[in-house]
Amino acid sequence: MSKDAQQISALRRFSVSIISVVLLVISGTVGYMYLENMSLLDALYMTVITVATVGFSEVRPLDDVGKIFTMVLIVGGTGIFFFTLTNVAVFFVSGEWKEHWEQQRNERMLRKLNDHFIICGYGRLGGSVAEELRTKTIPFVVIDNMIDNVLRARDEGFLAIKGNAADEEVLADAGLHRAKGLIAAAGNDAENVFIVLTARNLKPNLYIVARADCDESESKLRRAGAEKVVMLYRSAGKRMANLLTEPELEEYLDELSNVNNLNLQIAQYLVGDNSPLVGKSFQEVDLYNNHRINVVGYKLPGGELHTTPRPAEIIQKNGTIIVIGQGGDLEMLSKMAQGETR
């Protein structure tokens, strides 16, 4: 039995036990009131001391019918009463109540997510992606069909749900329609193709990044709807070659990508319609002298990338500026790009 099934079964036993005791007390109270003409308080008192077998004296002597009813209540009710006590003790001592509470908390937090990312697969790659997103304080949720991986993700403090990421209902539970992007990082390429197909069908404008192990899978993932495909072995091969041939450059790039290095960061900003940058050249804006920001790239609205934009090149709306700078300066540029300051 899976961990989820065990939790549901334990919760069901706990609920049934509590309901059984409540019904037992109600039945006993009503029985004494009807058969012995007792008041509500006296009838309740008699029922409790009978099923609990505490041995206190009766409120008043019972007639033959009352005695028979009491014997039936003892035989039928005592077992239910102590069975319930056992289930309640097991429920709390085993920690199942905590798991249930955490599950409910998880679902509440999932409903609040917006503009988040969905990580499909919590293996080594998915775990690394989750750590990077947490470091950058970007909201996300993990989907994995292995309960051990889900529990491991939750132990790390991540939101995680169990299920097949290619299932429409599971993606809906992860807030796909409110999500900003999806990372298909399942264990094999076939799973990732199905995940991408399902997600693209549910939300056509979703930004999707997928992993692939071979060139053939890369083309399939792109046809399925992935904007970007990461070839793990190809990327690792390039990285290892660069470490051999250009170790200083690799160290520099690592520093740029490390968000803990607050002195220098690399970022990109989409230029909005109301931005004061629109219509001006890079020379006019002069980001380096005015804001201590280095421009390392510029992507035109049509998607063409200029790795070394000319000083005379005009900044267009919906263009993307790629820069290197310090945190406060980059925050200023972000507001300028969005048109929040002039």
C-alpha cells in the first residue's frame, strides 16, 4: 500500500471511530431517557460510566428493562469505546495527523500559487532546478509519480504533489493555468514528450523547457511544444571541455550565475511600450556611465540576437536587453524597462 493510501486509510479509521463513539453515546442516552425516564444529564452520565466501565454507582436503581439495556450497552459499546481510544492514540502517536495537516496545508498553498513554475520530475536534475529556483526566490511546485521523491521534496521545504505529470488533472492541481512556465525533467525522453504535449495543449502560451538525452528526442520535444531543450550530455561535454581549455572563463561565468554573489549579476529585461528607453540609441542611454551597467546583448522583437549591440542601435519596444551589473543598478534598469520611472 502506498504512503498516500495508508494516510487516507488511517484518517478514515480515525473518523469512523469518532463517529461510532458519538453514535454510541447518543444511542445510550436516548435509550436511558426512553426506558428509564431519566433526564438528559442523568442519561448521558449513565451511558458514559457504562461504556467506560468505571464502576461508579447508578443514578438510581434500574428496572429489569433498564438492566437488560445496560448489559447490551456494556457488551456492544465497551469494545467500540476502547477500539476508538486505540485508533485515536495510534493516529496521534504515529504522526499521521501531522502528515494529514501538512497535506491540507500543501493544497492550500497550491491554490495560492500564481506566475509560478512547475517542475515535472524530482530526480537529480529536478532537484537541482528546485534548489536554483529557491535560491532566486521564484515560486514553484514539484510533480513526481514516486511517493518517495514527493516526500523528499516536501522534507526540503518544497511544494510537491504525487501524480503523473502528463495527466491533465494533475497539472491542473499544480495550477498549470496560473503557471508561468514548466520544466519537463522526468527520467526519460518519452515521458517528457507526453508531459510537453499535455501542457502545451492545456495552455498554449506556457513557456516550456525540457530535458533530452539524444538528438532525436530534441526534435520531438520541440515539435511537441518545448521552447527550449537542454541536452544534458552535450551541455556537460561543453562544460568539461571549457574547464580544461578556459578554466578562468568558466569561473567567471559561474560567478555571474551565482545569485549569492551580490556584487555582480547577469540579467535580461523586456522593454515595455511605455519605457523611456524606447526610441533611444544605446549611446544616448549610456547605461555604463549613467548606471554602471554593461550591455552584453540585445534581442530584437523578432527574436534576432545581437551579442555586441552597436552604440547607434535603437532600442525598440518588446526588445530584450541583456546586461551585467550590481543589484541596485539592475533594479533601476528593470523599472526603466517596464516604464515605471522616467
